[in-house]
Amino acid sequence: MAVPNMIDSPAAWYGRDMANDPAAWIYSLTPADIEELEAAARSFKDSGLPLGLISRALFPLTEFGDFLRQLQTDLRKGSGFKLIRGLPVSRYSAEVYATIFCGIGSHLGSARSQNAAGHLLGHVRDIGADVNNPNTRIYQTTARQSFHTDSCDVVGLLCLKEAKEGGDSMLASSVTAYNEIAKRRPDLVPALFEPVATDRRGEVPEGQDPFFMIPVFTWHEGYLTCLYQRNYINSAQRFDQAPKLTPQQKQALDLLDEIVNDPAIHLEMRLRPGDMQFVYNHSLLHDRTGFVDWPDPEERRHLLRLWLALPDDRPLPPSFKQRYGNITIGDRGGVITSETVLHVPIDV
């Protein structure tokens, strides 16, 4: 089936409209929600099990569980994101807020490894990594990232500490970006459906190349799916065996970047301590502005991150096996190498 010229979907939103309607994407936790989450955390702690084994059954939720079931549907079929505001992280130990965050994640999907080290719970903060090193993951620096997708169905963030300046979250609809490109430069659309080399940044599964070849956009079984990280596409060109970008592909990628960086297209938000953001990777791109951190190490910007595989999600094309390992719905995504051991680092 040919890709439609325009895709009409709840995921095809404009940032300027979302900015004017925060009630559509912000949910503030009620005292009853917080009490329910704390009780579930106590219940899991009483089980004595390691956090990596948390599940819906071991993190029991009632009314807030109903909210999360609806959120799961909204991520897949709606706007593709939600900000949940107001978890009182300052009054919790690291074990408690990590348990609550992972417990919420277990009601949405299955946690996936976020790096070769097998972290099911990620820590997003500056560790002084060299931004010019082609194997550096940019989230470990203070630099701006770029609009991109992660290698999972949903990415979740819990803000513990915010930066002194900057570090704001930005989201853009890849469906809207596609529609805009199809409208402005339909001649460039085919280039975005051609496989392109993307750098694995040194996290190479056994038997695979140091890059994978997946198109930025795919149309599969009636779904438009985006997989994109321009910085990693650029750095993949360092490999002799990686196909070089054609002039048409460069033009198409430049236009995609121009569109998603337009303030009318993307939505910018500041994550405060206690905010949780969940984003559907297949129809949204996310980014983060550069930031200046606090001098005190205890006050520096710090977020927890989850990568989740959703049940009942869209099918993905066979090419995604290169990045996702497998494409079985509910059990796909993440980074796995021959040395990966799955675990949950609560405080690293």
C-alpha cells in the first residue's frame, strides 16, 4: 500500500496548539493517587524481591491503575505523550521513588535495557563525557541533543533535580513532520523511506555491524513509524562500509530538522522535580536543550529513565530487528550485546 500524502491522526499535532492547551497533556497527581502509589511501593518492598522483578501484580494499583491503562491507549492511539506532575520525590529515599517509577512503568509495559551495561533503569545526567567522542551517548553531557527517537516503544522520564539553566524538554510529532515535508517538498519524501546508516555508538550486538540500516520513515501495515537520530546518522559516515548519504537524503534530513526545530511545530516544557513524562517513540521525536548545572553535585540535574515495550502495540517491519533485536510485540527494543547483564541501578 502506498503511503498517504497526508496522515490525519491524533498524533499529528502542532506545538503551538499544545502550548495553548496544557490540560490536554498534563495530569496532576491527587493526594489519593500519591497515597495509592506509596502503598504499592510498600507492598513491593515487603515482597523482598529485587526491583528488576517488579510487575503489575506486585505493584497493585486500583483507580490510578485505571488511569495508566487509559494512558497506555493514549500513547499508542492519541497524542503520544503525557506529563504526570506532582510526585513528592524530595520526601522519598532513592529506593522508594525508583520503585514507584518502575512500578508505574510495569503497568504500561515491559522494561528494556537502555545500554550495553543492561540498565533497566537509566540515569540521565552529565557525567563529563566527551561530546566529540563518537561513542558518547549525548544524554551523559550538558550539550543539546537533537530531535530523535529511542530504541523502544515508549520512553519515560522522572525528574529528580532540574538544571540551573536550560535542560528543557522538547517534543515534536513525526507525523506532523512527514505531513509538512509531503506538502512542501514531495520530491524529497522517497529519500526518507530509503535505508540509512545509523551509528550504534560502540554498543554492537554480536554478529552485527557497528551501524544499522533502517529508513527514517517506514509505512508498514497502515502505520507510519519514525526512527531517527541525525547526530548518529552523521557519525555513521565514519565507517568505510556504511553507505554514504546521497544529496537527496541530505536535503530531506535537513528539511526534517528544520521543520521539527520550528517553535510552531514542537512543544517545549520544563520538567520539575516530581514530573514524569511518557513519550511514544513511533510517532514522536524528543530533544533536550543544552544546560548549565549547579556547582553542588547534590543539586545537579538528574532524571531517571525507562524504556518500555508496550503490549498490543503496532507491528514493526522486519528491518527493525537490526536495532530492536526482535520485533515481537510486548518484548522488543533495548540494547543487548554479548556482555549485557540486565539489572536495575537505583543510585549510581
